[in-house]
Amino acid sequence: MKPVEIYTSPLCGYCHAAKRLLTQKNVAFTEIDVLTSPGRKQEMVTRANGGRTVPQIFIGEIHVGGCDDLMALERAGKLDPLLSA
């Protein structure tokens, strides 16, 4: 399974929803809290091609986007193949 990284903030409902979906699917992920590690926010913006909102989700080297993008992949049946590819 590819490594999953998610940039989050503890006050973000979309972050909680994305983490909940990954947890329900038994997907291990690395969480990077940009509130407690503000230096990582610029790293996130660079990796996400200018994306400034959280969550920003990466599967391997692929930038998935935010929570809505993750949920759309799941609904389309494309999340599991992306995780295992």
C-alpha cells in the first residue's frame, strides 16, 4: 500500500471526515498538523501546487486534493486501486 500523508488542522471538520474515511478503510496515514507546525504549511502549499486549505491529501507522490476529492474517488471506486497501485 502506498504511503498516505494528510496535512490537517485540528479545527477542520473536513480534515476529520477525511481521516475518518481513511481509518474506516484501515489505511495508515501520516498526519501533518499545520497549526502546531506552521513551518510545514509552506511545504504543503508547494506540494499542493498552491493549495492553501486543509486537508491536502497525498497518496504516494500523487496529490489527491482535499476531502471532497478523496470522497469522490471513494464513490467512483477509484480510491482502493490508487492506494494499492
